[in-house]
Amino acid sequence: MMSNISQIPWYRRTYRWGQTNITEIDPTRYDIQWWRQHWRRTRVQGVIINAGGIVAYYPSKHPLQYRALLLGERDLYGELVAAAREEGLAVLARMDCNRADERFYLERPEWFTLDAEGRPYRQGDLYVTCIHSAYYDEHIPAIVREIIERSHPDGFADNSWSGLPRQSICYCQNCRRKFRDATGLDLPKAADWNSNAYRQWIAWNYARRVEVWDLFNRTTKEAGGSDCLYLGMIGGEIIDQCYRFRDLKAIAERAEVIMLDFQARTSARGFQSNGHAGELLHGLLGWDKLIAESTALYQHGQPAFRMASKPEPEVRMWAVEGFAGGLQPWWHHISAYHEDRRQYRTAEPIFRWHEANEQYLVNRQPVASVGVVWSQANVDFYGQDDAEDRVGLPQRGVTNALIRARTPYIPVHADHVEREAGNLTALVLPNIGALSDSQCQSIRRFVERGGGLVATGETSLYDEWGDRRGDFALADLFGAHATGAHHGSRGSADPSWETYGRHSYLRLSPELRARVYGPLTGTEPQPKAGRHPALRGFDDTDIILFGGRLEVVRPEAGAQVPLTFIPPFPIYPPETSWMRYPKTDLPALVLNEPGESGRVAYLPADIDRCFGRDNWPDHADLLANLVRWAGGDRIPLRVEGPGFVDCHLYQQGARLVLHLVNLTSAGTWRAPVHELVPVGPLRVRIQLPADVAGGSVRLLVSGSTVAPKIEAGWVGFEVPSISDHEVAVLE
């Protein structure tokens, strides 16, 4: 560490943030002295203060910049900046630049979005500005320069910087002209994924957001110096970021720090989505940089009760899962005054624990042997208008199955397979339908070098634009070829599918029921061999439930097919509920070992989507088995004991840091959680890197030490109990 911390840029040493999102009536009631005390109590090192954009909290010289209703001539923003500087805090000026009031619209209508009928797009009483207009090229840079001249903030945050989302097409003159100049095409008339104009419109909009990001950063650096950064904000849910045209890979390549506006979970995503988001974004940004995450202390969701306090366990679990994923905390209140004052007590213990243990929570590298592949192109051009079902559920199914199996993994961008390959033994491709030829070649080289692969559904059946290939691009690895046919449906658009189509099963081979406790008919097949390791744990059953979509494939000679499809049959009335076709030759799982060392498991049956949707344990167990087999069971962590525990393992120089997050509470799957249910004891075994001794183990949450046992390069110890989380440091 450098002896003089002031030589370290603010964006590398500001670990804890606070934000009071100012409302228009707050100038009459902002108790600055109380908030200064709260900054101290919560140990924040930086604050985000509303400056300009939709609403200004200082007396701007620009006549179209709307001032807060009760601001008058007061400079509330400037007063708060001065107070923060006296406290030694970093300051970000908060902007919100995608909307403006009616007066602004009437003065400069050419800066605003229009629908196909020429009507302005509106959100509430405000008009939506066009990101392709001079509003972004001239007006916002002028406001940014004014703010820098007045108060010299360290940088700018902006949570709605990226303009109109994908669901709406702007037909203003700026968009018509600029799109034609860029592509030679007219704007698409509607969303049509088969239209070249629509595809080019998608790519053009992504490029414009990156252009704006670069423009705003040039502006801040020219006016405020090389360390004055425009940071915008991004979110942690990939599908949503695609809808907003935010190219996370391109942004991360330009960023020194990320401000993450990912404030809460949904019941479908779970707390674990926060740890996943942190690791995914660090995979793009690098682990030597910081990601601050805004955590709502009010009741977030649909609807959002902005004045009501969120239950403390809900906030705490979101925060500690973020710590496990490498995120830094940032408390967030709407308004400077609340009558529900419970929210003022929530942040302090979380932030104080973070301060006490910050040295273990930054500048570290994940230790994981499994990579889960993703890309925004797959969301856009394969997921299209059904991205949650095609992309979101398979991803969630795989990652939740790995968490359930206590198998650490890292998200790997499809462009970064080669970069990450040296640390991984297995890659998982959960229905990555859209892959370019070069991405497929990187995956092929990974397997040729001895890596394992688990792929599902339509992986590699489409190119990067979503055009269907004649066969899987990775058919040589899968040991199977696409036929163009499928059974079942992804969703419930067909009512008959919902009733009967989901009542399908998978048959395990060889069948073992002749040797298993239960009634016999004398016709049961006699097994001649044991089952493949991929089917470990299923010895007492010859079938597992399915209820999903099956790609009909043609396996190659030499590939193994240990699972086959059983078609659906009626479920009502019960007297009719029997298998019409109890056995088929349709592969549901194809195992292939191309070359000398690589192992490939291809699932034509969309088990990953089914688990993401239905949460059936058989599906999770099968996915975990396949990952273990494909990777040669080379997983550096074993955790045994009760509960649903999310495990994140890191190396930090000569130490290991293991996060164990307890997701066991009955409320985990339905927000908000009301209480925490402790679990334990947990028995932990970790494979020791050569440069980690592992002779001492400290538990940072309980404040205790435990005795490790080292044997054959592995260290073992016991964690007596976990309430919300535990962090073990091995040195």
C-alpha cells in the first residue's frame, strides 16, 4: 500500500458511499448537520449529491435548466458539496438527463423523441429527450461544465443517461437523418428481428450510447482534470441492460470504477443474483477496480413504497451477497426527511462491518474452475422479444444449480473464453443460441486443450445476428446434429401444452428398477452395466420429470445417450394417466469425448430452463453432475452440511477468502425476507494454492478462529453456524 493515500485516485480508495436522493421540497427541510453526522456514523467515504438534469438544485445560468420547486435562489447542491468536503468525502454530482419539462420541450422540440405518428414520447408529465440530438451533444455537456466550474466534483453519476429504451423507436428528424447517414437505410417501422434495418438500428443505438459515454468523459476531464470522471450508472440485470442499449463490455473497457444501480432482488432472481452481478461485472472491469452498488433502504419493487423502510434482513442479505461478489456498499434514501425512521438504523452496522474488514473485500481474484458463458448479443439476437424465457431462465437455472451444489463459478463473456481458459476446467453454455464463428472456435480450442463443456438447447445453432445455421456450429463437440425439429414448447401459448405437454419425462439408461425395492411384474429389464457418473444419485429411479422442450437431434456413432425422451400423456382424469409411449430413442442427453481429454455433455432437453422455472431438485442434481463430470471433478471447494449456501472463493496474495452466504430462509424465494434462519455446522475443504499456507483460519463475522487440518494439499475446517453470512480468511 502506498504511504500517502492521497496519491491514490479517489476512485480506487472510496469503498463506501451514501446518497440522499433529494426531492423538490427538500430545500425547505434538509437538515445538513444531521446528515453530516449520519455520514460519519455509517463510515461513508463518498456521497452522491443531486445537481442538475431533470431538476437542478443550484441556481443554473442556463434558462432551460429547471430548478427544484422550492429551491428559490438557494444553492443546496453547493452547500452539500461544501459540507462533504469538510468531512473529507469524495463527491459525485448526480445527473438525470433523459427527460425534461414541458417548457423545455416547447422551446427545443427538435431535441425530443417522437413516435411514428409524430407525437412526443412522455413519461408522466415529462418529455423524453433524444439521445441522438444536440441535447446530449451540447446541452448536457454545458450543464456538466457549469457544475464543475461551480463546485469541482470528483465525477458525475447519472442513472437515466441512456435514453429511450428498445421497446420504442424514435422517429425524430435527428434519428431519421443520422440513421440514414450511418446505414443508408430508413428507420424500421416496427420491431422485426428478420429485418436488416431493425438489426442495424439495434447496433446503431448501442454504438451511440458508447459515443455519448466517451463524449461525457471527454467533457468532464477537459473541465475538471484527468480524474474527473463521468460514470453514468449501469444495472446488474443483463436483459434490462440490453433493453437500454448499454454495452456492458464496451463500458467496462472504458471505466475506472462502476456505479451499479441494482438496488434489490425480485423473488424470481433471489439474493444470489447480486453476487452473480458483481462477479459478472468484475469479469469485464477487472478485479483491481471498484464497483459501488446502490442499495435501497426504502421498500423497493412493484410498487415501490419510497417512504417506507425495507425490512432490515432484506437489506442486509442483499448487501452481504454483494460483498461476496466483490461489490462495495452505497446506501440510498429517497428524500432527506422520513417519518418511517427505521431505515436510518439499517446501514450503520453493515457499513461498519465493511470498514473493519475492507482489506479482505477488495483487490482479490476469484478461485473457480467453472465458467458460465453469457453475452448481450445472445440476449438481443437470439432472445429477441422472448429473452427472459430463452436466455434468462436457462442462465438462472444453471447458476442456481451450481450454487445449490456449492460449486464456485465465474460468469465468462463469450468473447473472453480464451482469456479465462487457463483457470477453468469446465465451461457451461446455457442455451447460448447466438455465437459467432470466432467464439465457437475459442470454445473448440478450450475443449481441444482438455477442458470440459456442458451445453444445452439451441446453443450455437444461430450466428451472432440470430440467423439460423443448418446445424450446430459445435456439432463436432456435441456428438449430435440438429434436425430442425423439436418436441414441447418454451411457454404456455398453447393451452394444450400447459395441460398435457409439460407432462413429459426422461428415461435413464440402463434401467435399474429390477434391483430396486418396489413391486415387480417380471418384465423389468435386467441391467448389464452400471450407469454413467452423470446420473449419480438416481439409482432408485428409471425416470425423472421433464416438462420442457426437447431439440430432436441425431447423435453420432460413439456418443453415449444415457437419457431419452418420454412423450407427454394425459393427467386428467387420473384413470387415463399412464405412459402411451414409455420408451423412445430420442436423445435427451448426449455425452461425447472428442479428442484425447475433452469431455462434452450436450442436453437437447432444456433442463436448465426447467430448473430456472420450476426449481425441481432432480434437474439441479443432473446439471451439477454434468458439470462435475465434464470438468473431471476438479472443483477446489467442498462444503458439507445443511442449508442453501452460496459460496464465493477468492485468492488475495498469500491468503484465501471464502464467503458463505446463507440463503436458507423460507423467505429467500419471496421478497421481502422477514427473518434469518441460522444453519450449521458446515464442514469446509479447500484445495490450497502453492502460495497459501492455510495454517490459520479466522471467521470475520463471528470474530473467532477455528483449527484447520491440512492433508494432501487440502485444508479442512468447520464453521459452527451462519446466520446471514460468514467470511473465512485462510493464511
